[in-house]
Amino acid sequence: MVVLLSVLVALTLFGVALIFIYYQKLFRLYRFQQNFINGFTHELKTPIASLRLYLDTFLKYDLSKEEQTQYLTYMLNDTERLNQNVNQILQIAKIEDKNFKPSFQKADIIELVKSVPIKNPHYFETLDISFKETSEKYEVDIVPDLMELVVMNLITNAVNYNESEGPKLEISFEKNDKYIVTTFKDNGIGLDKNEFKNVFKKMYQVGKSTKGSGLGLYLSHNVVKIHKGKLRVSSSGLGKGSEFCLYLPLPKDEQ
């Protein structure tokens, strides 16, 4: 009887533990779903509301040619923002697919980084970007469209998470025995040390900020992993800016 009761108690405790673990996973899934809906819906709703406002203005008022051009520019910017958000979802689905086979090309990382703000000037009108120049060519094996997304996310963060009157971003490049390191140093809101690992989690947002979808750094981290590189963040604390370091391995013939 004692042995039988002991086995029953053990089975009961095991069952309770399984239910508890299942409940915890279900709760985390529910929270993830809610964060995704809240964060991503906000990212979609804002440009849609803006587009609707401009279209209503076109219908109600007789606008001058100059005003029409200005509003059309705003609308194009909003559609680009929608496109970027949707593209991030599609890219996440692609890189999480086990059958995904990246197509690498040799490219100069300095040229690629510099091209991103040139291609998207409307995102960075308020951001003062400076580059620490180097005469060297820093060539790496990358998937260009994916790496552009990484750079776009890192530069955009310097705008979105910045409360200073003059947002600044300093980008520098250096080479060591194994990696080409691209550093993005901003004067934004900064991070607490406890947040360093969390910022790369899917749908994670610092504090209660509604800026961003919570997908940018998660996508960037996974893209860098595909390249067998590293993405690290550091900060001296809240209000003291952040520094993201992108490590991409040198081509094998240079290592």
C-alpha cells in the first residue's frame, strides 16, 4: 500500500508539473500574440491613418501644384513605411524556413552602409550621420538585401529611440584577424545592462514604448547569424546612448 500510494503521489505531482509547464508556455504564447497584435497593428495603423488624411485633403480642397507635390511625397513616404513593415514579416518567415538557402555575394560593407541613408533620405532627415572614413576596402560575403535590412534597422533605431534635440549617429569601421566590425554609436535613450540580451528577442520592446514593431533587432540578429557573424549592444546606461557592433567574418582567404 505504501509503495502504491507513493507511486500515485509521484504520478500526481508529475502530472501537476506537466500542466504547470504547459500553462506557462500557453501564457507566454498568449503574451507574444498580444504584443505582436499591439505593436504591429500600431506600425500599420499610423501610416494608413496618415494616408487617409492626405487623400481626404485632396478630395475636399483645391490644392496648388506645390501643395499636391508635398502631400504626394508624404504619401509615398507612408507607403514606403508600410512596405518596410510588411517586408520585415516576409523576411522573418523566409529566414525561419529550414529550407532557406542564402545566396552570398562579395560586397564592400562600407559602400553598403553608406547607401542605406542615401536610398531612404526621408527616414533620416532629423538624424546627423557621420562616418569615420577609411581608405581601405572592407569586402565581406553577404546577402545584400538582407544586410541592407540590418543596417536600415540599426540606423532607424538611432532616430526612433532618441529624445535629444539633435539625434546623432556615428558609424565607424575596423578590421581584426577574424571580423570586420561596423559600429553604430548614437546619442539616444540608452539601455540598462539588463536589457542587452532582451532587445534581440522577437517582439521585445524596451519599457512601454510603442515605437517600432519589436521585430527589427530580432530580424537583424538572425540575419547576422546566417552570415556567421555577431550583433552586440552596449550602453553606459539610460540617457547615455547605445552602441551596436556588427561583426561580419572576413572572407576565408583573408582570415
